[in-house]
Amino acid sequence: MNIARHLFAMYGGLKKEIYILCFGRIVTSMGSLIWPMLTLILKNKLGFDATQIGFYMMVLSLIMIPCNLIGGKLADRYNKKTIIVTLDLLGVTCFLICGFMQLSIVTILIYALGSIFQQMEGPSFDSLIADLTSADERERAYSLSYLSMNLGLVLAPTLGGLLFENYLALAFIISGFADLSSTILIFFLVKDIKKETEAEEGFYEKKESDALWQVLCKRKLLLVYFLIASISGLIYAQFNFLIPLHLEAAFFEKGALYFGFLTSINAAVVIIGTPLLTRIFLAWKDIHRLYLGNFLEILALSFYIFIRDQFYLCIISMVLFTFGEIICTISSTPYLTKRIPSTHRGRILSIQNITSMIIGSLGNVTVGSLVDIYSIHFVWILILLLGVFLLIFFYFYQRWDKKCYRQLY
């Protein structure tokens, strides 16, 4: 008990709005029943093969590109709370509609529309947390936000797996009402927040009036980081793409239930591991944490090269993968916000999301095609080779970053 109190004590001293936003994320995540099952819905319920699934995921990602840019622009120009509430309500409406119609490709398209609205609010949410915190508080605030999201995910995927076979419509309805309750909390309890004042110190906190492309031209190294983050995102995306396909091939009709169970393990490990790993690696530079996190994710996914029907190996892999996910998540946004001006956070964060979507979506189409042509085992080997390349490239990037941002070292 004393250890737990010591670990969670580091989340004290933040503004009350941070705690409200994080509690809202808990409630929203409790209703996240559909997204982890989307690959299996397309395959088992609608009869798509891996190539078709990859294609639909790619189309969804491409549609999100301009929407993400719009979301980033809105975050930098307008009231972030209003944007979050409005887009949440639009998403909730889509999810509830899906729950009261017969499952078809139209249902998936409406669900995708709701997901796009939620994706658009991402830059506002991340920027709002940055606005509410100083640079020294930011790792703790994003760590708490990530922990909160996963608190709600502990049982949601397993419940989704149980509802998958006969009560899928109910899963859409639960998702909608969970998001609605979160929206109500934010609407009534989060005050209007203006962009931070000049009180924040540090060269990375200053404001700039330059156009977006001029800001990026001054920070060309960030363009290289976007490429690294995109490759990392493609590898991470196999959690929701290749792993469920692997489980279905290995365990047949139990694949959906087992995947839901693994996703719940992921959330449970996040709850235990986030405060612990945040505390352990708080003294590390964010870029060094990012490297370690990517290494652990790649190591964990390499297990699937050897997995046939040994579910215990899937569990060990998921624990390692989650450690890497935690470390990457608590480090990536703080890394960027310390290197970009406050006036451009929303747009630059959205650009990172966009580049990850483009490479990730094109990669998933390729992955799906390779699965249909060759085998899942062969594709896992390719994923491992891509991961090794990423780690080598990232090693040299760390040196370049230190030369460009000596003030942060």
C-alpha cells in the first residue's frame, strides 16, 4: 500500500482540469468495445479477407488525413473544450445509430465516421493538456492521461469479445453512451482554458507567428522524426491487425475471445506499469525512453514468429509489448511539445498523426496482401526486420537530436 501511494503521489499537484479530463478518459475507455474487434468484425461477420481489411483500413486512414489537419487547425485557433465536446457529440450520434441498425458495410462506415470525429479532437485534447501544464509537469500529465485511458480498458475488450458473437449491436450502444457520459463531464466541469501565458519559460515554450511550413523548415530534424514515428506506428499497428489474424488462425472460433483477453491484459499491465515505469525512467531523456520503448515493442512482436498454439507465449509477449507501449506513450508527446512553439502544437501534433496514418495504412495493405499470398509467419519475420532497421536508424537520430537541441540535454 505504501509503495502504491508513493508511486501515485507523483500525479499530485496538477490542475484540477487535468484530473477531470483523465476521469473522462476512464469513462470513455470503458465503452471501447468495437475498435479492438474491428479486424475480426470485417473478417468473421462480413467475410473480408486480409487484403480487403487492409484496404478498408487504408481508406479510413486516408480520410482521416485532412480531418486531422482540420482538427489541428481548430485546436490552434479556437476554444479546445468546445471542439472536444462538439466532436464527441457527433461521434456519439454515429455510434448509437450503428447500434440500432443491421450490421453491414454501411454500419462500419458510420462507425468509421464517428471514429473520425473522435480522431479530430485528438490534437485539441493533447494541446489542452500541454496548455494546462508546465514543461516539467508534462510527462506526469500525459502519463496520468494514458493510465486513465487504460483503467477503462481493463474489462472493455473482454466484454467486447463476449458480445462479439451474438450481441454486437449492444457493444455499439455501450460505446455511444460511455462517450456521452464523458462528454457531459467535460462540458460541465472543465472551465474554458486559454493558451498558456508568457509565464512558461524555456526556448521551446516561446510563441511564433510564422506559418506552419516556416516553423517546420526551422526544425527540419522533426521531419525525420515523423518518419521514425510512422515506421514505429506501422509496427505498433500489428497489435490490432496482424495479432488478431494470427490468433484466429491459431485458435479458430476462440480467436476473438483470446484477443479480447490479451487486450485486457494490455490494459491491466498499463495500470500497474504506468506509474512504476514513469517513476523509474523520469530522469531519462524522453528520446532515450522512446528508443527503449520501441525496442521492447519489437522484441515482443518477434515472439509471434515462434507462436503456433502456445497462448502463454502470447501473454508473455503482450506484457513486454505493453511495457514498450507505456514508455513510448509517456515520452512521445512531451518530446514534441518541448521542441515546437505553443502556437503550433495542434497542427504539428496532427501532422505527426497524419504521417503515421499514411505509412501505417499503406503498410497494412501490404501486410494484408502478404498474409494472403504467403503466410503470417513470413510476415512476422518481415516485421522483425523492419523493426531492426528502425532501431538502427533511431540510434543515429538520437545523435542528431542532441546536436540540434543541446539546451534540452
